[in-house]
Amino acid sequence: MRVKINKWHGVATWRWDLPEDDVCGICQNQFDGTCPTCKYPGDDCILLSGKCGHNFHMHCISEWIKQESAKGQCPMCRQKFEWEGDDQAGPAEGVQENAVPVAEAS
């Protein structure tokens, strides 16, 4: 017996691989939601992790680092904020044109 499928609607869900109660240290919104800049969670509202272990929405930490008073420090622990991952590139490469790497903000 064969079955012919006329229509199919796929549904998917996703979650960040973080503790459930983890929130952005700047805007205090949960990571499954959005930052104040974004309308919809997902690709436009990515998360960035610092080498210090703190996580932030990309837009939140980019704006924080741009502030002269931030001095390139993590808003949570005040260590120099460095992106976790590739030491050569900040989040600006291929992600968003107006994001500012830490080296430029110092």
C-alpha cells in the first residue's frame, strides 16, 4: 500500500545551548527571546560568548563595547572582553556591518 502526501508542513523548534535561566547581562532578556534591537529571535539576534564565560546578545555587547566608559571590559566581570572562538576575527566579520570589534573600541 502506498500513500501519497499532498501537503506537508514541517515545524521545528530551537534553543540556545545555555542554562534555562541564563539572561543577557546587559538587557536582562532571556536568550530565547530577543534583544531590544531585534523583533524576532533567531538569526538576527545571535549570541556572543566572551572568553570570560559570559554571554550576551550581539547587539547588546556591540553597543556596550562602543561606549567609551566600557573601556572594552565585560559588563559582568570587568575583565577585558574578548570574543570566544577565532582570535583573528570579531563578530563583525560576516555578521553585521556596524558591529565593532574590541580592538577598535579600546
